[in-house]
Amino acid sequence: MNSNNNSYLSSKYEETCHPTINKHHIEEFIPTSNNDPLLIELRHLFVSSFYENYKTVESQLNLPAGETLLTWLETAFNEEANKLLSHNCRCFLIYTSSSLSVISGFLTIKENENDSNDIYISQCAIDPTFKRQGYGLHLLKYLTKVFPFATSYTCLCRRVNKPALKFYEKCGATFIDDNEIVIKYGYNPIDYICLQLNSSQLESL
């Protein structure tokens, strides 16, 4: 196993704060059905967010036969939505202001049934309009208000998803090239790398 903190990527991650960032509001979202209007909105946000990251590297994604980038992203969101509806994961929304006017992004997490101090970050999606403006950082930092300080956070990221890798590098994540961890979460280590964060890192964002 090789771990390397803040050196997996060398390029600079630039962020410009959006005028509304200091007025943001975060709350947990618990959908009740597939027809929930917010769930439908999140589907569009998820697809547009990841499409922006993946459209130039689609040939490197090893998509299932017969899948296009859009259909693959739709399927990925459907799986996440099913987990939310069955209460197998939790979802937090970030709005651009306290008036709950515009959803700028969302984060989904799964709690480890065998270790209450271990949280898996399943998805983090920011509307392309609001990327690199601080909303992703605020979503991650919010987790420290939900879970105890001793909590550690694990996520998996596509190796070709350079914007996401740069984002987690900015957050201070430790990159862990461990095939067993990736496989444990049901992914292929050829395509994914593991990252880990702790509460101290998130609080400093």
C-alpha cells in the first residue's frame, strides 16, 4: 500500500468564491419517492456535474458495453437514488442562500455499520455553474457538525477525474493506492483510487 499526501497531482487548484458563498445553507434531504421534485433536480445536477468532468476522457472510462456517458451517469444516479430511498445512505444539499432558492450541489455518505467513526463519501456533485467557488469545501466541512471529531472519511475517485482529484488534494486528502480498499467498495482499482480525510482536515477548510 502506498500513501502520498498532497503529491498525487502537481497542478494548481484555483478557486474563486461566489458572491453568495457566505450566505449558503446546508440541510439533510430525505426523499420519499422517485417522483420527489428535489430528487429529480438532483438527477439533473449530478449528470451535468460529472458530464463536465468526463466528456473529454470518455474513452478512458471503460464504460459497460452499449452505454454512453449520459446513460451511464443516469444509471449511476439511479443507484444512488435507490440507496437514499432505502435509507442506505444520507444526502446533504447546499443552497446558494438561506432562502433555499438554488441548489448548488449535494453530498451523499454511507455510515459504516461496524465502525461508527468510519464514513464513506459516496458522491459529491456541484452544479457546473458553481464549481470552484467553495461549495464543495463547505459540504465536506459540514460533516464535522454531523459526526464526532474522531470520525475518518473515505472516498473513491476515478483516476481520470482530474478536477475531483485536485479538489480532494486541496482538502488535504491522503491518496492511498490500495487495491483491497477499492475492491471492498465494489470498484475496480484500475479505474479508482482511495482517498482519506479526517475531521481536523475538514474543520480547517
